[in-house]
Amino acid sequence: MKIILYIFIGIILVSISSCAGDNNSRNVVEPTETTTVRSDLLRSRKSCYAMYHWKTEFNPTDEEWGMMRRHSVSRLYVKMFDVVYDSDFDCEIVPIATTTFKQKPQDGVEIVPCVYITVDAMRRIYAEMLSEKVADLIINRVLNMVDYNELGEVKEIQFDCDWTASTRDNFFALCEAAKNMLEKKGIALSVTIRLHQLSQSCPPAHSGMLMLYNTGALKSSKTQNSILSYDDVELYLKNNTYKLPLDFAYPAFSWFVWFRGDDFQALISEVDVSNKVLYENVRDNIYEVKKDHDCKGQQLRKGDILRYEASDVDEVMRVKYAVERQIKNSNYSVAIYHLSSKDIKKISEDEINNIYDK
């Protein structure tokens, strides 16, 4: 019976049919410059070395577990599911891309469940009562997944959302509701913070993870490397009075950005650009497709462009030095995105140590 209940909970998060209302009379959480933080929850958040796991199957290899042990990684931020708006139904907010767990976490590794919330979903969460309902359903689903998969004690849950001015009130209301619920359980709420959000009010949460990757214009054909550029980051570092305690996440991944003309098509994780029959290196990190073919399920055409982007360690260290000097925080953790033996192999052991070093 217990298993059936978990399966039922896993199928649907919430279906909301009453979306009409007067936006002018809604009750939203007013953003403030300071966030009330329970000191006992902050004390439980010891600084550490961390990594992100952003796949829909939790099944780290022996090599990946070994890498974590060698670098004393004791916290793993694991995406549990995405929260989206499903346009097939009227105002329905549902979970998708739920992670399945093939393994339990190894001893000494704390799991921090993460939930990615799309901007489209946030636009529909516009009333205080609705925010409380959605927060309750998200938290219950996360904790049921933790219990069912035996992921250990939960000290923190993280919300990941690229909120903007138009969705700020909605996201803050959701965070306020979730924070209040989690505090009763002795669990902290953290949120991801993008660079452009540093100039805004702080979300009502206990801490934030400053995401120091995907800083450039990914979909522009003129961008050199959208993963990380010091020039992109420097613009946002003038404000060093951010009130929310921050941790820092740095990239260790690569991908190919696919264009047709100047139009962005998709991201492709791996491409064998050494195949000179199919690809020509026209300059630096730019490759031209020489003949039509299928690549990872994508139909590439002759003349298409692939831009190879990787996490340049020198650029990471330049950003790390500037950010951790400007944004003062004595008790911060350092995370690497993400846990992948394919990508981690491209970085030396010393370079990983340097990223983690404080």
C-alpha cells in the first residue's frame, strides 16, 4: 500500500482549475532587502565541497564516486524533478523529468534535493493561497521521494528558478510558503541565484547558490563561449552588499551549440568533430558540417555550424578570485557543476583542488 501511495504521488503533483481572478487584489509576499534566517538552520549548513547531479537517473559510476572521495566532496545537489506548466490543460502545474534512483548515496555524502521550476510555471502561481498549495505539494513530493529511495536525512532543499522582474513576486511568494513549511521540519531552503539577480531583492530563503556558469548569450551566433566569461561576470560584481548568504557553483562541463545560419537549433552533448568527412574546423572552436547526417538524434545539414564550448579552468579561476573577493561570506561552500566522469576527466586533479580551495 505504501508503494502504491508513492507511485500515485509520483504521477501527479497538482491540477489547478481556478486560475481566474483579479490580479490587482492578489496577496503577494513583498520582497525585502533582508531575509529572516533561523540561526540553528544556518549553523547546520557547514561549509563543504559539493557537486551537482543533473541527470534523470541517479547511478554514479565507481570512477565518479572515487573522484568525490579524493576531493572530499560531502554534499551532492541532486535534481529530483522539474515543475512545469502543461499547456494541454487549463492552468495545470505538473512535475516532469523525475529522477529515478538506481543507487543509494554512499556514506558521508549528504543529498540536497533540488527542484527546477520553469518561468512558465511561475507565471501561473500568482495568489498566496495557490503558492502555499504548490509549495506543500512540491515539498511533500520531494520528501516522499527521499524516503522511498532512502536518501538519508534532508537538511536542505533547493529551488532553482531563473525568475525575472515579471515573475519575482510569484517566486518570492512560493519561497516564503516553502520556507515557513520547511522551518517547522528543521530543513533549510536554498535558492539558486543568477548574476542578473544580484541587483534585485533577496528571495525569502536561508541561503543562495550563485551560479557562475551559463553567463553568456547561448543562442547568439556571435558568442565565443556562453558557459563562462570573466567579461560577462565582471559587470555584476559591483554590488557586494547582497544580504543572502551565498555559496558558489563553478562549471566543469562542455557541449556543442548547433546553429543553422544565425539561428540557434539545440545543444548537443557530444560530437566526434575529428571525423573530417563530416566536420571541418573553420576557426578556433567553430566547426562546419560538411554533409547531411544524424547526430545524437539531430538532423544536421551541410553548412550548419557547431560551436564547441568548454569550461576553461583559467577563466574559472579568474572568476573565482574576483567573486569570492567581492562578495564577502565567511562560511561558504564551493560546488562544481556537474558530476560527470566524461567532463571531469578534462580537468586535472590539481585544477579541481584549485577550484575547491578557499
